[in-house]
Amino acid sequence: MRADVQQVADGTHLVHGSNTNWVILAEGDAVTLIDTGYPGDRATLLASLAQVGSSPEAVTAVLITHAHTDHLGNAEYLRDTYGTPIYLHEAEVPHARREFLHQVNVGTVLRNGWRPGVLPWAIHAIRSGGTAHVPVTSPEAFPSAGPLDLPGRPVPVHTPGHTDGHCAYHLPDAGVVIAGDALVSGHPTSRIKGPQLLPDMFHRERARAVASLAVFEGLKGDVLLPGHGPSHRGSVREAALQARERAL
């Protein structure tokens, strides 16, 4: 099996899973893994690590942008099997433990089923494990502020709205912003291509999601790696401004 792995900068790889992306930051065979796809993406996830010359044993840590099942889906597998630490924003830690679940529910999906792409997306999500119960037993808040002492030296950037503890990750030296679901470039339920917010039904608080675009406007970078859609090259600030215009 081969995964859809795109090298976007030295040691930085975007992987397209089944409708959801994750990112591998490599230094030698050691890596930081940002997000883990749906539970059904496990084979693709493991294949993507092999394709960049690494392995699950060499994953120094998993960073999670937010604890929706399509991003958290294989985190507990890595923690339980390989002892990999799982780090998130402190506000997202109880979400990862599944003390609560702030995620689009079946009722909301059905009410939006008339919209183009929603029902095919929902069927795919269910088949990929999108409704599975995937709590992380012992998720941890980031061990330090500023650049993390991990491969790639990612800098967590709090971008709430999609969830309370959503975080993007900035690689200042590489000019890369890993945006998670706070700023995407496409989605099966969206007819728009290019920088945008996800459709409203996916956000915990849409107003905060719109406000968090200002955070992206302040990040220097020319490569945007979203949680959904293709990589976007060009000013991250301009991408955030475009998403804001589309959201108004």
C-alpha cells in the first residue's frame, strides 16, 4: 500500500488520508506526527511513515490540532502500542479523553442532507470510523510554551472556534503553517476551492472560528497545510483574508 505523501519543505510532508490530512515532520528517521486521520486510515498512516523512511516506533510525539475523530482516530493506538505521547492544547485535553464530544452529530448532518456532498461525505465518514469511540487514555497538554522540543520545532498557535482548544502549528523557519480545521482549502461538503472556513455545521462556535482567522493573518509563511483539501502556496496572511471575505 502507498500513501499520498507530498513533500512541501525539507522534512515536512503532507499526507492525504480519506478526506482528512495529517503532517509528518521528519529529522532523520525520528518524526513528529500532527494528527492521525480516521480510525480507518490506520494502514495508510503506517504506510506514510514508511514512505518518509520512518516507523511508528520512531514517532517522538503526536500533536493533535483538535480532538474530532477524523484527526484523533489513531492516537490511542499509537499511545497504547508504542508509548507515544499525545499532546494537545490544555482546553482540548478533556475533549481527547472524551469527557465530552463537540463534533457534528447525526441529527445536524441529516438536517443538512439536502446540501450537495453532505450525504456522500457522511457515508464515507461512517465507513471510515467517524462515529467510533476513540478516547485517548492519557493525553497531555503541551510540555512547554513556544517551539516544542520535537522534530520540526513546531510552535502551537491557539485558534479556537472549530473546537475550544483547536491549535494550528507554525514552522517559522520553513514558512509553513499547519492549520488543521481552522483554515482549510476544500472539503467534500463545500463547493468552494481555495482558502475557506469549513461549513458552519462543523464549528463549535463559528464567530470564534472567524475571529481566529486574524491569528493566521499574523503568521509569516507561504505554505498552508490544511486539515482538509490540498496544500496552498502563497501568503498565509492573504489566504486567511480570503477565507474571511468568504465567511462574511
